[in-house]
Amino acid sequence: MPQGKPVAVPQDGLTTRQRRNRPLLMLHTGEMKGKSTAAFGLALRAWNQGWPIGVFQFVKSAKWKVGEENAFKALGRLHDETGEGAPVEWHKMGEGWSWSRKQGTEEDHAAAALEGWREIARRLAAEQHGLYVLDEFTYPMHWGWVDVEEVVATLRDRPGHQHVVITGRHAPQALIDAADLVVAMTKVKHPMDAGQKGQRGIEW
Amino acid sequence: MPQGKPVAVPQDGLTTRQRRNRPLLMLHTGEMKGKSTAAFGLALRAWNQGWPIGVFQFVKSAKWKVGEENAFKALGRLHDETGEGAPVEWHKMGEGWSWSRKQGTEEDHAAAALEGWREIARRLAAEQHGLYVLDEFTYPMHWGWVDVEEVVATLRDRPGHQHVVITGRHAPQALIDAADLVVAMTKVKHPMDAGQKGQRGIEW
């Protein structure tokens, strides 16, 4: 539900309308489920607004998030056929990024992550998407596979009206500082505490 | 990413497979964004699994979440036309529940919330959906519009294989106790702190 009025109006020379429509850098972090699912929920809104969506999954396994992937690919096809919604591109590390020639080959994960980030930086410069979902992108930052300062500077200086949502644990402080919105998903209770393993349709 | 092994294996007489596939009662609570968006992200997985989805929004405004609503209605139509995914029903309070004859009339919110819950209880008994999204349903509980003990007992004793996710702040303790999974969305940083109001495509 609407959350009411902002607590302070900044002296930034912007009108409320300009400030309202400022593109956002969002971060979903914390140890608990919901980081990626909330990012994909947000992408539903972007789809409805007609903003071209680019999903970049910095994970190895193809099994996880296949539900979201299939649903968004269906929404992307629907757009291509009827014009409803927005185009959707879905790229994932692991089998080789889909724009790369190195598909299907054995990969060095650090090199693949860096290659993914370089592509995202090019797309940001070209204003290619309205919403970027950089799923689990905190890990390449945390592990030093990509340069955090360079990532933050590129995101901060991105042109036009491009929203970005980044998910994952261990978010670097510089990213938290740069983000407009940071949500931590925290655990109150998890089925694994009661001995339950992940299940199809719920965990992926 | 997969979270590894459960910390303890319960003495409940179930096999791992039975336990793995146990239908879940999930709760997304806390003061921050992401509760509903994560629930709708979860619904994407259910759609991909072919589980019939029932969304019940216990809110007044039609503006908020229209992005998710449009995207899920598109996914529901896609299912109806091609058989892909799962059927989607989307019901909301405010203009009158869509199954009710009282559509478009002025409503007593407490009565409408109770009417919504009664319908959900009937559907649970009939095993009508694979996933129920009871969006902002904590508020009718918190405000005493529905009986928390009755809700918890009905959810706990629901037959078959029906997943339920409930969103909203002020979750009653009895609901937390009954839930298999409880996530709190907590604030680290919000754009309204910097004087920014909600914006289209992000907040709805």
C-alpha cells in the first residue's frame, strides 16, 4: 500500500515530478529467500510499463529460477506477438552468456562474470533496457571478480532512465552507499529448520 | 542458490520426499517493500509448474499492483489459449470481489474482507488452487475483521497439496507460529528518506 509522504524534501533543484521519476538503483540483500523473487516481481511491473527488461543471472545452476525464466520468456513472446507489455531478454552465466561466442564451453567463472559485467556496462551506455535485473551479482563483487568501484561508478553515472535491481548476499558497502533503495530479507522462520528440503515450484 | 542441507531431520515418520513436497504456508512480513513482489515472484514459479493460481487482494486501491495484475492476467490468457503454464484468477476487494454479486456497490470493508476469507476457505476445502496469494491479508486479521484462530485452523487443516502465501505487516503471532516459512522484509535504505515519492513501474 502507499506509504505516505517522504520524510524530507531534498534541496537538489529537482521538481517533485523529476525526483519521482529518477531511475533507481535497488538492492535486495540479506540471508533469506525473497531477494530474487522480489526482483522478478518488480520486473512484472516493468513489463506492464513497456520497459525492455534485461535479466542477467550470475549463477551456475540452470535449475534454480527456471520458473521465473519460463514465465518471463512467455511474457517476452507475448510482447513480440501482440505488442503487449515489453520485450524480455534473459541471459545466464554457466552455459556461456547467450550473446557470447563461448557458449557451451567450459568456463572460468571469474572471467565469465567479468564478461557479463562488461556487456551490462555496454548496454547501460547504449540505454538498451528500462530495467536490469542483475541476479546474484553481489557475489562476483564480493569475490573480487569485478571491481566494485568501477561497477558503482558505472551504475551511478548511467545515462537516461534505466532502473537497476541487484540481488544477493554480502553486498559491498560501496554498493549499499550508492543504492537508492536497499531491502534486507531476514529470516524469521524457514522450513529447513524443521528438516524440510527445497521443493519444486517453491524454491525454483 | 541452493541452501544446502536441513539442520535437523524431524521424527515425523515422513520420507524426505514426502517432507519435501509438503504444501507450505508462507508469510512475507516486515515494514519494507518486497513482501507482495516476492509473493508474485513465487507465483511465477507456480505458473511454470502448472499450479492453478488464485490471487486475493485485501486492499482498496486498484492502482497499486496493477503491473503484476496485468502481467498475471496475460499469463493466465496465455494458459487458456495454449495450455502453457497455469490458469490464473485475480480477485480484489474494493470494487467488490469478482465472484460476488455485490460488485461495484459501496462496501463495508470489514464485511468484504470476511466475505473474501469465506470464499478462500470454500476454495481450500474444494482444493481449487495450487497456490493462493493472500495479499495484505494480515491487516484484516490485525484489525479483527476475521477471526485469527479460525483462519489459522482452516489453513493448518487444509486438504491436499495447496501452497499459501500471505503478505502484510502486523502478522498475528498465531499465524507466525503456524507458518512453515516466515520472511521479514526489513529496511536498510529507502528513497523516501531522500525525499523521493513512489513512482510508476516501481511501486505499482
